[in-house]
Amino acid sequence: MEANRLELRGILVSVMEECDEEPHLYFQPPENVKLEYPCMVYHLKTMDTRKANDKPYYKTIAFDITYITRSPASGVPTRMLSEQYMNFDRYYTAQNLHHYAYTYTNTLKEV
């Protein structure tokens, strides 16, 4: 899982830097961490194994990603859509912040 998480982190850093934003990334942050905006918060969503003849043959991993910003004019939300394995889930506002939620699903790199 660590290889997949680091690969995803690299993608998120690239997206934010391409959109001229400081890459503030938080993986499963504890409640007491003060977030700096704009930022991306990502969590492990699920790991799945498909089996045939009682043997694993296909393993996937998914992460929930939320891009949080004060500005609704950021280029990051549309740039995220150009990434392979990235799906937009929903948009919402909370505490005057714009939240763009995505799911990233990929094949496990390590077994």
C-alpha cells in the first residue's frame, strides 16, 4: 500500500504545482492538525482482492481525496480530472470553504 500512497502523493503534488499552488498534503491527518489552505486531504478508502480458484489474481486500492480551497476559481478541480484512475464524486461547501471530493482507484503495486 505504501508504494501506491507515495505514487498518489506525487500526482497530487504535481497537480497543485502545475496550478501554481503550494502543495499542502495531509494523509489521514489527526483532528488536532491545523490545515493550511488550499490543501488536499486523502484517506485510504478500500482495498479489494478478486479471486479465481481461491487464489488472488487482481488487487485494487482506492483513496478518497478532498481538495479544499477558499477560492472557487482554482484550476485544480478540473486539472484533477485529467489524471488516470481519478473520478470526481461531489462538491460541497462547509465553513466558507469549497470542497471537491474525488476517488482514486488503482491496481496494488505491492502484494
